[in-house]
Amino acid sequence: MSPPTFGFLLDIDGVLVRGHQVIPAAREAFRRLVDPQGQLRVPVVFVTNAGNVLQRSKAQELSALLGFQVEPDQVILSHSPMKLFSQHHDKRMLVSGQGPLVENARALGFKHVVTVDELRAAFPVLDMVDLQRRPKTTPLPRNDFPAIEGVLLLGEPVRWETSLQLIMDILLSDGNPGTGLATAPYPHLPVLASNTDLLWMAEAKMPRFGHGTFLLCLEAVYRKVTGRELCYAGLMGKPSLLTYQYAEGLLARQAARRGWAAPIRSLYAVGDNPMSDIYGANLFHQHLQTRQEGAARSCAAILVCTGVYSPRARGPAAPALGGEGPPFHGHRDLGFNPGLLQAAHVVSDVHEAVRLVLGKEGWTL
């Protein structure tokens, strides 16, 4: 069989798994994509908007669920492209989210990070919403705490009110929360954020809030307090173009490592969320039509019905497609073109998506 000239960008939640349960069609799909030696027949990367997990842990989880060895460099978390933002790696950054925050930030290249909990411990009077956590006495102000130079938003935090308050404190004080400024600085400190998904699908029958909902809250609070717009030095995760460019690079390196000399011309992005997976894939396809360099020529968006999108439902479980469902809830910085919500193909599940692609490419497995 000739070397593959196509590759897959597979979403995880709602396509391969629901919560911690594998979708049966995913195992069927990989029975076609994996050879008897346990090696993929075509390049595949797993592109998820999850971020509160280590890359290697996600690879191990997928390996156990799918029944073959998934390597860490095949997994793209929502914040993975932050590795490219080396101009901020030496800054002292406040990091928000949950899970292995510090380890994730350092894996991305950031050398000096402070968690929201560490900031709260240094300045306990800042966190005043929960009556049970208010200090009983007024601590002395800290004058030895180094200034924060930027903010990393890696995923939705656990205590939203604490993170919203302390991130605002950092932005309004120019990184010195122990002091007060008469006027909020603008432009504010650099903010790098990942995952703009408002909704995602787990075991619950209705979609759950994602990190995009937290970002929406932060932006609204900042605008209300300052009268200005919160600005991002970098915004990544699907549907950001940067995420798809990063994925293309990983597919090319995977093909080279396997000795497949033919360039990867056609990309197939399989997802369950029109507002992130489909919109992002179409945005990248649009970009590929105009660029002068690079191997890839197309990126086809394939929508499955095992996650956020359901052709039989209305309301939040049926995001805007063909006029049905709620209005587009994408991020304001990514713009909006309703045509980019339309998938090239709508299929029942990822197994049907793989069979469709293999047929289009002339592969019979």
C-alpha cells in the first residue's frame, strides 16, 4: 500500500469518549486505522480543548481506552501551542485552572509561575466572597512579593469567584496586588488563554460549562469595571487557527518519523461541536486556500452525532447548524462567519467518519 497522503485530527470528548467511557464506535474506527503490529496506518493527532491534565496522562488514558499505544506528542491539549510563545516564558505568570497547573505551565516553557492559591495565601484579604474563608484578623501587607508580569488561563478553575477576583486584582494593579492604583493600567498585562468552548459533553444529558464560559465572565467583569475590553496576547484551542497550524506540524513530523515520504495533503478534522471543531476546521481550510507554503491543501470538517451536536435535539444540545439550535457562541476575538459552521459531512459516529475518509482516499481496509 502506498504511503498515506492524508491524516486525521480527532476531537476526544464526544467523539471518542463521553466522560471516562469510550464510545464503542471509536474502538471500531481504530480497528481499521491500526495494523496488526499496533501501528497507525495513517498519521493521527488527538486535538482536545481539555487542559486540566498532563499531556502524557491523556496519552495513557487514550491508550487504555482505545487499545493501542498513543504517544504524548500525538495529543494536543488546548494550551499546547503556548510552547510557541517564548517571549513570555521568562516572565512571572499567574496561572489559573485546575489539575497539575505548575507542571503543565513548566512543560509549556514557563519558568516562573504563581498559582491562584499561592497568591491568595500571600494576600488573604483579596479573597472575601466566601465568609468562611475571610481572615479573622487583618494581616500585615506583603512588600516582598515579586510583581506578576502576565496571566495564564489554562482551563476552568474550581472556585470561579476566587479566580475572577484575583485575576482582576492582578490586571487592575499592574501585577502588584498589595498596592492600589488610582487608574487601571491599559494596555494591561499580557493574558494568554486556551479553550474558548462554552459547552462540552460528558456523561450528563445536557452540555456542561467549559472554560469559554469562565472567559466570558472574566471579560464581562473587566469591561464593567474598567469600561475597556480585555485583550489577549494569545488565544488558542479550537477554533483558533494557531491550534490547527500546530496540529499540521505534528502530523508532518509523525509521518516523517514513520518514513512516509509523501506529503500530507488532505486533513480530516472529526468533531462533535460545530462551534469549535467544525468552525475551526473550516477556518483552517479557508487559510489553506490562500497560503503559499506548506504541504496541506485542504481540511475537511466532519461532524459526528455522539456528543454536543444531535440532529434530533433542540436547544443547547443542538448548536447552530442549518438554522437550528441557539445562536453562535464563539469567542468575540475569533469573529463569526455562519458559513464556517457547516460541516462537509455529518455522520453518526467516528467509525462512519473513518470509513467515509478511507473510501474517499481509495483505501480498502
